[in-house]
Amino acid sequence: MGTLTVFVSSIFIVSTPTSASAAVTKQFSFTCQGTLLSSTAQPINVGLSAPDTAAAGATFDLTVSIPALTLATAPTAATTLQVNAALTPTPGSVQDAGAKQGASVTTSTAVPAKEVIYKVSVPTGTTGNVMVKPGTLMLSLASTPNTSATCTTTSTESLSVPIGTGGGNGSGTDLVQYECVGPATTDTQDVEIKVEMTMPTSAKVGEQFAIKWKGTYTTGKELKAPTTGQTISAKVFAYAALTGITGLTSATGEGTTGTITAGQIITLPTTTIDLKSTTSTAGTATVKPAKVNFGSNTATGTQPMIECTVQNETALKTYTFTVSSGTASPSPSASPSPSSTSTSPKPTNTKTATVTVTPPTPTKKKSQTPKAGADTGGGGEMGPDGRMFILTGTALIAAAAAGGLLMRRRNATRG
């Protein structure tokens, strides 16, 4: 049974798809008008998603997620929903633009959710990312194409699909997508920064190390200061997430932005920021870019005015570096003895003397042992002879035995 369990588990592990192609997803709000849906002005949310990174000179699948819908009138026979999404990738183009077959529709007003896929071509030599902006969305039934809905969005946002460029040890992207919130909770911006990180080469246990961090905005995805309200202090706090060494989870550093003007782009530092930390354990650390905060009500950045959190963590490039145990402290040398204070050997004076040792005259010991007996010590002079104890003990035992026999006979006579 154990062998069978291991075998089945190994099949499951091998057949499980990897998570390396986690999608980049963004939701867009549309308003649909026409005779198809139950409401003449029905709001819907449509999702756009793509692989976490795309390759220059290749194509990628762009998925359009149509939510569940309610029709104004049920069809008289089974049919399908037709989806025609206008999409504008920059740079790039949609290879198979036009209507796609969506969800199957029965003779009811309920239309289940369904995804349709378009192929987006990326030009050779593309760097940075591909920005996909949704346009008009047309919905209709295959059986009655004149019954339709035209859906439009007022969103100015785009889906950002990174092109995996830059240095590092991992195979992901160094383009970090952030959601930045602040100063007010209603102030939200989508920001993208290309993060370049340089790992330390001589990190040691107990010594502070520094990871070099440098950020560059993607054009059109910069962070802007609020137009009114709070003034943002010219500070940026960058972070890195670390795994692989127990107790070592992050490193942080502080930089200075350019002059901040209301409604204008908050510039990033032109020089690198040192993200610092220490550890008491040796090992290999894996590093990814983490959050970036701007402005602070405290000197340490614990209360940022604008807080930016990573949205595409699984897609990011990883880095590694090693923390060594360091050089052991040398053992203290022994204090020199007075005779070793000079490096030149001193001659040793040797004197020879003749000493005559006369052995003491042995004292004769008189033996008290009887003649012809072994010389065992003082004999009778040392106290009573041991044979007296043996004889006395034997007599006591015999007396006890006789007394016991007498008592037994008396009890027998009485009985």
C-alpha cells in the first residue's frame, strides 16, 4: 500500500501544471445598451488577462472574461452568445480580431459566464511592456444577430503585459506593477517601475549588508502627487522581500525624490538606494522587489503618505546571494614566560655534584607468632581470638534449636 501511494502521488505531481505562467489580470467596468439585455443600461465588469510575461517577436493569448448575463427575452431555440471585443495593444496588434463564440444559451434568459481568447502579436525588439486598452464590446445572439448590446467603458486604464528584460537570476520580469494608495484611501493609482537590483558579494553573519535598488518608471505609468490636499514629503522607501534564511525576511532603504509639485510626477532617485539588513544565520537568500512607499509622517517611514504594493509578485524576477559564516576570531596567544622574552637562546649553567646516600638501618620486628607458624602479624596481642566468637555463636544456635524442640513437645502433649 505504501508503494502504491507513493506511485500515485508521483503521477499526480508530474501531471500537475506548473504555476510559472500565472496571469496578469485587470477588471474593467462597462455599460451596455441595446435590446439584448434585461436592462437598457446594464453595467457589467469584464476582465482582461494575459500571461505574466510576453516575449518580443512572439504572440500571447489575451483572455476576455464575459460575466453571467440576463437577457431581455429568452430565445426560442438553443443558440450561442457572440462576443466582439475591440482591443488596442501598444505596441502590437490583434491577429484574429472579430467575433468569437461565447457561452451556450438555452431557451431561458440566463447566460452563463464565458471566456473568449484573442491572439496578440508583439513586435520584434519590443522592450518594456505591451499596454492593452479595451474598446467597444459588442454582444449578440447567433440566432438573432440584430438583437444586440453595445458596451462601452469610460476607464482610461490599460492591461500591462511585461516583456521579460533586465538582469537577475530568475526567469521572470523586473517590471513591477504597483497599486499605490494615498494620501486619502480614495486616491488609487496603477504604477509600473522597472526595478534593477544588485546583490551583495561578501555578506557575512552579524555584519550589515546592502542590496542596491534602482527604479525607473514605465512611460505612462508614473506616480503623480495629489492635485489638492496633503503635501508629500520628498522621501521614498524601497523594500526587498527575502526568503531562504531563517529570520531574514526583508531589507529596506531610504532615498530622496525630486521636488514634488501637486498633480505632477513624483520623480524617482537617479542614484541607487541601499536596502540594508543583517542576519545571524548563514545560507543562501532569494530576493524579490517588494513594496515602495512615498513620503512619511515619521523619520523611519512607518507611516507612509502613499503606499505602493506589488500586484504581479509571482511574475517577478528573483535574485540570490550567499551569507557566509565569516572568519573566525583568532585564538589569543599565550602570555610569554619571563624566560622567553628574548629570541636569542641563553646558555644554561650546569653544575655536577656527587651525593652519597646512606640507607637507614632497618628496624627489626619481633614476631609474636608461635614457632613454625606463618608470619601474619601480632596474633593474640591484638585482642580476643576469633575462634571464641565462632564457638559462642555455635552454642547460641544449638541452645535455640533445643528450646524450640522442647516447646514443640509441650504443645504436642497439651494437644
